[in-house]
Amino acid sequence: MNLDLINGEFSHDSVRYGTSGPEFDGLSFILESDHKTMVVTRLIEGLFDGGDSISVSGSCLLEAVGSKDLMFEIVPYQLSVKIDDVSKDETDTLGCLQKLLSAFFH
């Protein structure tokens, strides 16, 4: 798989296709549970300097076992994460990104 994070002119390649599987940037890793796979990556400072959203895009090599053959398909993906302005008060965590992340940590 590959995973690119972009905001304005700033781009960060979190995961790249490697010769024996995904190659990570040192800030990203994969969690696997049963039939689910999740990429976990840190959002670095440069991603908050160029605009009001972070573009997440890439592709994933999927494999499936058919009745006779092993099948492969590269599936592209893309989404945008909106970044809301957060008050200068450090206790204010009502921004959109914080709300998104809090859904996973409660």
C-alpha cells in the first residue's frame, strides 16, 4: 500500500510500496486484527501549515483467493480531513480534527 498526506504545498509519504511489503516512514505502522487491517500514522506539524484540510490518498494492493487462482487488484482511495480553527486557549479542543480523533479514544 501507499499513503500520502498533503496540505497545501506540504506533502508527507507515510507508507510506500516496498519490495516485500509496505515501507513505513518511522511514524506509521499497521495494526491487524482478524480480517481487519488499520494504518496508524502521526500527523506532523507541516500538515497544519498550508490550508484548512489534509488530503489523504494512496492505493492498496488487495489479494483474494478465488476458486482456482490468487487474484490481485490495486484499489485507489482518497479522502479529505477538515481542520477547524481552534481557540488560542489550550483547553479548547472542539476542532473538527479533535472530534474525529476523539471518536477512536473514548
